[in-house]
Amino acid sequence: MCAATRFPEAIPLRSLRAKAVVKALVQFFSTFGLPKYIQTDQGSNFLSRVFAQVMSELSVKHRVSSAYHPETQGALERFHQTLKAMLRKYCVETDAEWDVGLPLLLFAIREATQESLGFSPAELVFGHTVRGPLRLLQERWLADQPRPAHNVLDYVSSFRERLHAACELARSSLSNAQSNMKERYDRKTLKRTFLPGEHVLVFLPVVGSCLQAR
């Protein structure tokens, strides 16, 4: 997931070994370009020598999240929960394999407006609303209205302006949303002080299959 636009990607894999993960990442990079940074958890596939070598060759800096602290990648964790819930519902209602419905569900998530950003992930990445179900409905409503003519230069100029304005508004909205979230979180926070050598408990959540019906 892109940290700035919340644009998600999910690729079904038969194996979680480093080589399979790297191959999927290269597939993603070939479409959207190489990022400057990539952040992952501390899975063995991400900490492997193969993964480190490929990221080094591509000049992508690798950052690792804190162990047992999923809040480090809060937006990604919330996306995982949402996608798993959608996949469970899809499998139960259609009796189809989850990987069949994955592209359709990703389409829906990318088209949906993010409350914290004020735009959909697709709008922030592509600079315009994707032609999804909502866009089709809008086209039917406006089918009889004349469309103004635009040349290529006008379109490119307008595209850049829209994309820049959308990114600025999204950045501002995200900052406000994060501030509000921090304020709500701090209200329930109890400050604790630990000294070196003290014993502490670490909560390790145990979950079942991500697609198991509840």
C-alpha cells in the first residue's frame, strides 16, 4: 500500500518465500515505478539476503516495523482487516475461490473515497476518477449533455493542476485526521515508566484463518 495515497495492491502467491515476494514486488514496480522507501514487518522473507540484495540493486531503502507493534503500519493493518472481511463475505455468498474475487474487491476499495484523505486512492494516483460502477452511473445521467472539446495541451495542463491540488488537499486532510486520531488515542493512554531489568508482558494475539467464517 502506498503510504501517501492509500492505493492498495494484493497479489495471490502460492509461496511466501523471499523469491516469490520479490517477483511480485517487481511486477508491481513495473507498473507504478520504483519507490524510494519500502516498509515491511519482520517476516523472514523480508529480512532475507535475497530481498536485501534486490532492494539494494533497485536503490530502494528498506525500513522494518517494530516487532509485535502492528500500529506502526496502522493504515495497512486496517486495510488487511477490511480486505479479509470482504473476502470472507465474497466466498460465502458466491461459493467461489477468494483469488477470483480479489481483483473486484480491490477495484471497489481503490474507487472508494478515503475519509482521512478526502479522495479515492485511484484519484490520487491517476489524477482522475476511475471508470467504475459509480462513474458508469454518472455517465448515464450526463449522457445527453454536450461535452466541451479539449486539446492535448489543455488536458495535460488540467491534469497536472488537478493532481497537484488533490495531493495538497489529501495531505492536509490526512494531517488533520492523524491529529484527531492521536488526540482520541491519548485520552485513553496511561503513561508508564519502565526501568532497565524490569519484567514486562508482551501481548501476542492468536488468530485463526483470515478467511474463516465467524
